[in-house]
Amino acid sequence: MKLLDNLDQWLYKYQEQQLHFFWAFTVTVILSCVWQPLVVSGLVITVAKELWDAQSSRHNFSWIDMKWGTIGWIVALVIVTQFN
């Protein structure tokens, strides 16, 4: 039961980072398949979202979110370059 509790805590504790990773990854993969220059889209969206958060009163700028968005974008770059 301890393993399931640890897994549950890991999955739900890092939801924000997982969201940024998969958002940047998915946008990059899908849009780069449509038009190759859009391969930078995941990084652009990650930076734009964090700049938006910095201006918002409900959210703050987060380097951790930037890091996971960038990692998602890099993983997508590796995948996209392998199949193109």
C-alpha cells in the first residue's frame, strides 16, 4: 500500500510541472508536423504563458514551470528530428 501512496503523491504533487511538460511537447510535435518552422512553438508558448503569469494577479512567474516546459520542448525536438 505504501508504493501506491507514494505513486499517488508523486502523480498529484507535480501536476503543474507535468502540465507544462506535456503542453510544450504536444504543441511542438503537432504543429511541427503541420509546418516545420513551427517546431519552436512549444518554447514560444511556454515563455509566453509564464510572461502572462508574471502579469497576472492570480499567478506568479515560475522558473520551475519554465524548466519543465523547456524539457518538454527538447524531448519533442528529439522525437520530431528522429521522424523527419
